[in-house]
Amino acid sequence: MSVRIRFDGEEIAGRDGQTIAGVLLGAGRRSWRLAGGAERGVFCGIGVCQDCVVTVNGIENVRACQRTALEGDVVEREAR
Amino acid sequence: MTRRVAILGAGPAGLAAAEAALSAGADVVVLDEGERIGGQYWRHHEQLTDRRMQHQHARFARLGRVAEAATVHREASVWRVDTAHGIRVHALVGPADGSDREALTIDADALVIATGAHDRALPVPGWTLPGVITAGAAQALAKRDGAIVGERTVVAGSGPFLLPVADSIALAGGSVAEVVEAAGVAAIARGWGRAPWQLAGVAGKAGELAQYAGGLLRRRTPFRFGQAVTRIHGQGHVEAVTVQHVDAQWRPVAGTERTVTCDSVALGHGFTPRLEAAIQAGCDLSPERFVVVDDRQATSVASVFAAGEVTGIGGADTALAEGAVAGFAAAGGSLDDRRISGAVRARKRMHAFATRLATHAIGPGWTGWLDEDTIICRCESVTRARLSEYAAASSRAMRLATRAGLGACQGRTCGRTVETLIAADVDFDRRPVLSSIRIGELARLHHAEHKEQE
């Protein structure tokens, strides 16, 4: 079973049930956000630090480590 | 009339509380932010979790079955707890960070706060590079997602939790370059070797740790004592770390630096209790900043109980025992009741284990590995130098000028560190809104009809 999401205009496949962070890491992505001009990705992994936030289907500030990836999710980078 | 007990958190403490409160005849409502019960200790996914990473699985399975007799609200972000006129808990229920979650209000006769703890990771130069995660993140990603953050990871910090983290990384397909523990061999021998008969009752815990140590040996993973990762190197991502000896105060020792090649780092220097619900409920805290409880796990606030890591860092077995006592007492049960005597005894045994964790407490010398331009507040990218400029100002002026601790995580990640560096208490744990919810959701609540639980 697999789930496909779009990130950076690319289709990425993950395992069914994985979080968005899990899908991105599985595809070799370590970072997906800019903070103070530098790349950031997952840090606390349990929804506390807010470092991994992405825009999902137009909704901003979604924690990638908490949100289960759903088929067809469009995931976009954020910058602060 | 049946007493209703509301429980915040469905980790070991919360589930044990639910089981005990049900056994004492209460109507039980559990609220947890996760998609599944289990908390961090039993974080899992039916298909993705490697069973070898799930400890005490039989116990979890039993607690899970018991919890079916309670009302369990999963994906519930509790954002306010009122205790002024009876107990009322406000939550939003729905997928993480969704924009149209459902409002839920629970009234109860008693409350058990079992909100647990999250990792504390000390800042290290380079710690904002992609590939640096907390030890808990490495554990959560391995367990929940079957994912690893890199091919070759250095696990560093302090405390026995580093062992299961290294184990999970290896089971998930990663390789652990080294496990680096800041406490020295002498300190560990003193802390854990003293009065060993007190630990005789926690053989299960010792066996679990021995199993992880065996895994390290089998995989020939070096375990370093009295050392720390004092610098993380890389352009755009982790390429190596500096590992260095530290003295008993965790001061880095010049001339002992070694470079270890790796592509990822898992940092864990202990745990920070999640206190905001307890503080909002009005519970007294100890000088060490844990919720003060009595023998019944009762807090300073009538009908409010607390159990698990919010009352002191002690691990899952401690939380299970404390949770059972708290749930039983919250339901109106007496500690003289034979049904709870086993938990009372287990709690005493586990507290003997928990006091040993002081061996791994953060030493004040760690600030010696910071650079002036090391980021302290990750959310707002505030450096140590910037904080130092306001060291003499009031904490409010410091926060407003630097924005340290005012970012998206509300000081959860950097709060204690900022307090150390400016040598003043800032009280970051006092948060008007307990969890991350959207302003739009909050506004809509004014119009929405509250859904009352029967």
C-alpha cells in the first residue's frame, strides 16, 4: 500500500499511514522549510517544536510530523 | 451519582489512571492529542511499527482493551482547563492542525493531568542543520513511521533513554556511529551502583536496559561516557560532529576534540514536563518545576490529580504506577483499598529508580560549548549574543526585544535554556492557550454551540 503526495512540484510516494514528515524523509528529503534564510526540517518529531510546518492543500502551518499523509495532498514549503 | 473523571493524556500514566478509575466505578473520559492512544512511550501505527520497538506490549494491549470502557477522544487538542467553578475542559477534535475541528467541552468531578514530557535538547553550534533531531524524534519517527533521518547517526546527550533510541534507529535500518553520554563513568558508578538493593524490585527495567546494551555490543556501536557533541558541522546538512570530553560539570575539556563523520544527530539531554495544563488548573509547582502531589497523587487544587512525568521524570513504569493511584483516588477510592495496593508498592519501587536519573542531570558547564552566534530560540532564530545584550533587562523587555520564546512553539523548545542563559525565571510554561490552535477556530467557538458530553 502506498500513498502519493506532491511536494516541490514532484510526486512522492510513501507508505500508507506515514506522516508527511515520514513520507518526505523516506524520499530522502531532510528539509522543507526556511527559517531565517536557512533550511529546516523535522526536529522534535512529536508536535512540540513547530519546526517542520508546511502548507497542506492551501492550509498553512501544518506540522508535518503530526499530519498523516493522504493521497493527493499538495504540500508546499513555508518560509519565515 | 457516578463520579466522572476526565483524564488529560493517553500515555502510560493516563491509561493506567483510566483503568483504575473504571475499576473504582467512575465514568471516565480520556482526551489525547494523538491519533492513537499510547502516548510517546507506546507511539505506534498498526502497519508501520516494528513490534521489536514496542516494550511491554502485553500491558499496552490490556490497557487498550480496558480503555474501551471509557470515552476516549483521540486527536483532541485541549486548549483550556477551568477549575474555578467545577472542572471544565475545552478541546478541539480533528486531524492535526486542521482548520475546521469540532469543539468539545467536558465537565467532570475530578481531573487527572497526565500530560507527560517532551525531550530537552541543549543548543549546540550547528544544531539547526537539517539532519539534527531530538532523541525523541528519532524514536518517534522509527516507531510511528518506520523512518530514519539519516544513514549514520550520532546519538548524544544524557540518560538511559539514549539506549532505546539507538536501538530503534538500528531496527529501522539506520546505523548508529556512536552513543555519547555526558555523565562520566565515575558518576554513573556512584549514581547507579549505590544501594543496589533498592533497585532489586525494578528488575524489569534493568532487563530492558541490558537488552539495549546487548544490542549496542552486538552491533559494535561505541558507547562514550563523559563526552558530548560540542559542535555539528556541515554545509546545508550534517556532515560531521565534534565529540569532546566534558568534566563533571559538563564543561568541555580543551584538547580532547575528535571528529566523527555522520549525516545525522539525535540529541537528548533529559526531558521537560508539559506543565501548561497543570499551571492553568492552578496546581502548585515544586522549586524544581514539577507538579506537587501527595500520596494520593492529589495536587494543591481540589479534585485535580497528576501522574507521570509532570510530577517528576521517572519513565513509563513510574508513570503506570502513579497513574493507577491517581485514577483510583480521583474516582473516590481509598489507598487502603486492596485493589490499589500493588500500584502503591510499585510506585515506591520505581521512585527508587527515578532518583538515580539525577546522575544524568544537565551540568552547568554545557554553555561552554556555545558560540556567540549559536541560535538558541529556533523559532525566531535568536542567537546567544542577542540574548546576552538583554541579560540585565527585565525578562519581558528581553522577550519583546529579541522575541526569544515568543515564536510558534511558545518557548517549549528553548524556554529552560533561555532561563539558564539569562539567569532568570521567565515562566514560559504559563500559556493562556494550551495547545496549537488557529485563531479562526478560536473565534468560531464564540458562535458555535458547545457539544456537551452525556
